[in-house]
Amino acid sequence: MTSDRNRETWRMDGPLIAGYEILHAWLDPRDPRRGYAAAKHLVWGAHVYRTDDAGATWSPTAAPPSHPSGTFDSALNAIWYLAPGNTAAPQTLYAGIDPAGLFVSHDRGDAWQAVEGLNHHPTRRTWEPAKGGFSLHSIHALPTRPRRLFAAVSAGGAFRSDDDGHHWTPINRGVRAEHLPQAAPETGHNIHRLVVHPRNPERLYRQCYNGVYRSDDAGDTWTEITAGLPSDFGYAAVTEADDPDVLYVVPIDSNHLRTTVDGRLRVYRTGDGGRTWAELTHGLPQDHAYVSVLRDAMDVDDLPECGVYMGTSSGHLFISRDRGGSWRLLEGFLPRILSVKAAVIPEEALA
């Protein structure tokens, strides 16, 4: 969907990659004419699609990332996440797949190499499939720290590399893992979303199977910030580029009932790093709205009055033009929404 900067009137195009589930899609901040989509088809399998005209048309790349045959039970079930490399490497792209694995391409997705330091990490024996799949997701490369990378595994936990992906440190200290027998395991955590603030890369957030957490030291330690939320379960979490203390989440009832708490679609925002939370409901359904907002189905733009965008498992797309203060439905009765990404496109990129 496209709009001008007022975000009042919108136009829908598509379907653009018909017949495929789109697990993750975005336009490249290094060149907004380019973009990538992780697509999955029931018959044709998983593919990476690429655009060179700001999303108007899409074509598959030469080959998808996959494990060598026989390494794991399957070479590739799905591509869960795609992420740009650093601004100094405009052709570099990262991919996270199921079975959990991290891959890198240096030619815009035509050829892929496995990041073996994570794919064969010594703790891999403690990773296990979550109910949503055995996926590697939430990949972050940092412009301010060119050799630093973050990634998350469901269910394995969060990891950080400080040497371009050769070695990886688990960063899960202080995070509850009530589905595991150990009180404080190093790995095996079921993390649903990992957020790294784009301008303060020491500030991280994570939405887990058991709680929401903040880190002020690049993941070395974590502080739980679940208090004030109606549940400790959820998927989506996004922050604003201008303020590392802001976080939006959508609480989900539980691992048993994976829909909104009390059938009310509520977004919660903190402006103080999770010390307090505000409930944002104006314009959202508050009666028998049993939906979910999945891991990558919420995003923000970077306009002066931050816009927030949210898609549901029932195929409804909502927008707020005032940081969640009020919401309106943009479209309904779409397929299940797995990925929502906001991009402010310069006019010259559309010429």
C-alpha cells in the first residue's frame, strides 16, 4: 500500500507475488528502489524475491539459502527473515531460515554462504523447534559497529558476534525460560523477537515466550519489563528511531491461547524503557477480537509524528498516525498478515 506523507489516503496494489506466503519483506534503506521478500509456496517451496523498482515488480533470485543436503532433517523448510548488511556493503544480504541457520550473500541474493560459526554453534544441541517452526530470525547488522551482528533462534535464544559472524556469544543472561528445566539456561530460550535500536546499538529489547526485556549493554545483561502488561507472552515489538526508550508491543494471552488477551486488540507503548506502559486502544476492536499480531507484522515509520502499522492473523491492517494514540482500519479480509514494513521513499527513487 502507498500514500503520501500525510498518510491519509492510501492505494492498494497487488497481489504482487501471487500464491506465496510472504514471511518478511522490505525496501532496502541503502537504496529504496531495491527490496527483498522471503516467500513460501505450498508446492514450489521457499524463495527469495527481489525488486528494483520500489516494489512494483518482483522476480526470484537465482537460488535460495539452504543447508547442505543431509546436514539436518531438511535443507530448507522456509526463509523466515532477510536483513540488509551494513551501508558500506550495499550488495550484502543476510537470511535466516528453518531449520535454524544464518546465511550471507554478497551479490544481492544470487549466491549464499553459510555462517558456520552460528549454524554449528557448540550450544546447538540445546536448540529445539518451537511450535511456530525452527527458525532463525531478527538479524541485525550495525552501521556504527561494522563487525557486530545479532541474531535470534526460536528456540535457541539470542546471539551476538563481534567479528563478522565467525564467533557468536549467547546473550540470554537474566531471561526467564519456564519451558526449560534449568533455572537460568545459557541457551534454549524461545525468543520471539529481538530489537536493536538503530541509533543506540547498546539498547536492545526482546519479546520472549516468558516476558519482555530490555538490555542497556548490547545483550550482556537483561532487565525484565513485563510489569504493567496484561500477559508475558507475545510476538511483535518495535521501537522508534528517534527514542531508544520507546517500545510498542502487542500482548498475547498465553502459549495455550495465542490470541489477544480478553479478546481485546491492544497495543502497549512505553516511553521510559519499560518502567511504565500506556494502553493504546482508540479505534481498535475491544470485543471478541481473537487475533494475533505476529513477529514481523508491526512496524513504525520515521516521520516526525511517528506512524505505527499493524497487521493481524485475520488479515486486517491498522494504522496510527499519532504514535498509537488513535487507530483506523486500512484494509480487511486480506490473507493472514505475516510481515508489515514501513518505508519512506524519496521521490527520486520512484522516477
